Amino acid sequence: MQSTTYSLDSIRSDFPVLERKVRDNKPLVYLDNAATTQKPIQVIDAITDYYKNHNSNIHRAVHALAEESTEAFEATRGKVAKFLNVADTREIIFVKGTTEAINLVAYAWGRDNVQKGDIVVTTEYEHHSNIVPWQLLTQETGAELKYIDIDENGELMLEQLDEYLATGKVKLVAVSHVSNVLGTITDVKEIIKKCKNADAKILIDGAQAVPHMKVDIGNLGCDFYAFSAHKMLGPTGVGVLWARKEILEKMRPFLGGGDMIREVHKYETTWNDLPYKFEAGTPNVADVICFTAAIDYLTKIGMDNVRNHEIELTKYALEKMSKVKGIVIYGPKDPEKQGGVISFNFKDVHPHDVATIVDKNGVAIRSGHHCAQVLMEKLEVPATNRASFYIYNTKQEVDVLIDSLDQVAKVFKL
Ligand SMILES: *Cc1c(COP(=O)(O)O)cnc(C)c1O
């Protein structure tokens, strides 16, 4: 926040919803950013502008509106590529979200490259969307699914990956860049190095990374990378799969239909070029186009400033939270080793009761299993509470959270 470009007041004034009062006129304190982020006025205006002035289908007609929409749609592709330092825009595929991106890989790549006896590796802290597609794939093919466990700090025990890779049977390692529950930042560079040496492909679920830190796919060296627009100020229903061109070219299509074909005959079809081969049917034109406004917004702030702001908030929150009576905090508990996500519980208090009490003060946190039941089993809890920060959150908001947590401790006599 030392940077002159980071003005919290001016950022907050761009988000209309932050003026909301909830629950008996309490100012909204929105700390559920790992689920989805709020949208700045620039993104909201872009959506209205699109439907007011440009709405049309893309890649088909030659009329003026179709040309404008097609150009804007492809401009977003270019913007995404630049944001992630990807040189070839054909490697950027628009999908519905992280979930669809991972399923695309599991079906269109997995069904042809993973066989009986092969191993797919994932981790104990994955979101369900980076577990279930691999369960389906390995069950269908007779391959084996293996997990990298976490240690008591919520960090991956990478020696286990070495053991799996030593078998020579690992075809794919699928791992999240940042855990959506513990906040743990995965050492993806190290994992990629290990995978390269063992000739295994690597997929990274970046749903909690791209919104919060600089991600340089061009220099990372992974094979697949997935994320969602709605967790980075953008609209719902838009996500990105990045994959190496050589891999995409060899892959069969995922969905069949319009736009993904070159020629269709009664009994045979040839595929369109990349990336269209993987974008069947009318895509989410409006929301893809508006995603540009979100990327512009983050670019203007600067991803290093976004990360620094979250480090500062997380440090502040961890210090204060650790003093709340009866609280148990999960994960690294180190702002340098985690994203702006803190999971916690109170001994013997159900997380839903905690979330209900803090909600009375206008504070939105998440309680539940966070689509990570494998991790809940590991932690031996049914659920946790989770506070997650973004560019517009303030230390004063953290104070409101802490006061509310002190109330929880009081109500339950901890
Ligand atoms: C949110 C999330 C997903 C799923 O994203 P969708 O937008 O729901 O498809 C996957 N992985 C992680 C780590 C997430 O946080």
C-alpha cells in the first residue's frame, strides 16, 4: 500500500455494493472473496453497454454488430494472453469456469492419454473440481488416483510426489496453485521441475492464484492452467483453460456443435483451428467481452500491489485472530506462504453458528466444507469458517470481524 497507485478509498468507491447496509443497517463487510469477488462499476457498465449497443452473435454474420462483437470477444482473448504472458492467443480457450476447464482436460486429453495401470496424482487440499473429474477418469480407465498429503502447516509433502514419479507410471499431476481453504501457496515451480524430469504432464488449478498474484504462464512450464473470471472482479460464467498448442492440437474435441467444426458431412467432420475447436456453440459473448474491464482494472492497480495489500491484511488479521479465545486457525499462518485466505474454527462450536453471529454485524464469511471434503476429512472437522480478502478490504473491516469473533467466544463462554 506504499505504492502511489494503491488508493483504497478510490478503489472502494468503484464498488457500488460496498455501500450496502445489511442486517439492521450494518455496513457490509464482504470477506467471502474466495467464493466470488464483487464487481467494480467499470465491469457493470461494460455489461450494460454491450447489451445496449453491440449485442450480436460472433464469428458468423458479416453485419456491423457481429463484427464489433467478434472483435471485442477476440480482444479479450488477447488481453488474457497478455495478462498471463502467453505469446500465442490460440492457447487461450474460453470456458464456463475452472470446473469446465478441468473437465475438458479430463475428457478430451485424459480419455486418450491415461490407461489402466497409469497414475494420476492430486492433493489433499484440492477443490472438488480438481478431484472428481480425476476420480471419474481413473475409475473409467482403470488408472490409479494418488494423493499428495499435507503436513500440520497445511503444506504439501512433496517427497510423496517423488515416490509416485519414481514408478514411471504418472501421466498427470493436478494441483491447485493456491488452496481455497488453507490459503497455502503451492511450490508449483518445484512440482513442475519434478514432473518434467519424470515426463508427467502438469495441470494447475489457478482459481485462487490468478486473481491475487502475478502469474506468468509463459515462463512457468506447466502444461494446463485453469481459472475463473468471477473470482477476479469479472462476470460469472467465464473461465479460461490455457494449454500448450502442441497438446491442444493432438487433443480430440470436448463438445461437438457449431463453431468448432471446419466441415461437416453426413458421417464425418473435420475440426476448426485452435482455439475454436474447443469453443462449441454460442459462447458467453457478453461476459467474455466484459471480462476485459476486470483485467484492465487489475492491471491498472498492478498485481504486485494486489498481493502486497493482501499480505498486509492477512498479517494483521492473523495477529489479531490468534488472540481470540478458543480459536483454532488452520494452514501456514504465515502471510508470505499463503494467499488472503484464513480458515478457522472454535472448539466445539459449529461453523454455521459462528457465521450466523458475525453475519448479524454485517460480516460475510463462509462456513462449510468449501468444496473440499477430502481436506475436511484430513482436518477431522465437518466444516470450517473462512475469511478471504481482496483489493477493497480494509484493516477496519478486519477489526469488525475480530470484534464479532470475540462476541462468539463470549456467547459460547470460551
Ligand atoms: C472456485 C474454485 C474452483 C471452481 O471454480 P468455478 O468457478 O466454480 O468453476 C476450483 N478450484 C479452486 C481452487 C477454487 O477456488
